[in-house]
Amino acid sequence: MSIIIKSLASAVVTAFILIIAKFFGPKLAGAIGGLPIVFAVSYILITLSDKTASKDFLIGGIYGAVAAIFFSVILIWLNVQFAKTFWLNFVIAYLLCFCLSLGLVYLILVK
């Protein structure tokens, strides 16, 4: 049941960010959808006395932010080098970002 609630919460936040992007532009949506949401949710979890979940969520958010920066840099570089294959560039950058995130979690958190 927990995974369903988390998935629904994620869907609501994603929908909210996409609506902001549609009406106010991608810069504002990116700023709102970035790390500040992670800190806000962590603060809510802390106030609910669930410090373990908030700490893990915050750490995961920081890893996600690092991976997002990596994704952006790789995608920009790929689009400069291979401008005609922008969809393939997106897939490659996304896969590399996923591998980086997974690697960070396994190297740092799982011992």
C-alpha cells in the first residue's frame, strides 16, 4: 500500500510541475521541481517524527540532484556533438544518469 501512496504523490507533484511549465515556462518549473521539493518533503517528514524516512529521502534527493546535473551536462554535450540524433542523445543521457544514481546508491549506501 505504501508504494501506491508514494506513486500517487509522485504523480501529483509531477502533474503540478508540468502545469507550471505549461503556463509559466520551463525555468520556473525546473526551479520548483528541483531540490526545494526534496527539502520541503523532508521537513514534513521530520515534523511527523519519521526522521529515518526523512533522512533517506533527503540523501536520495541530493543524489538525484547530482544525477540531474550530470544528466544535463551529458545531454548538452551529446546534442552539441550529435545534433541530429537528439532523441537518441536523450536516451543515452538518461541511461547514464540512471547508472550514476544506481552506482551512487550501491557504492555509498549499500555496504
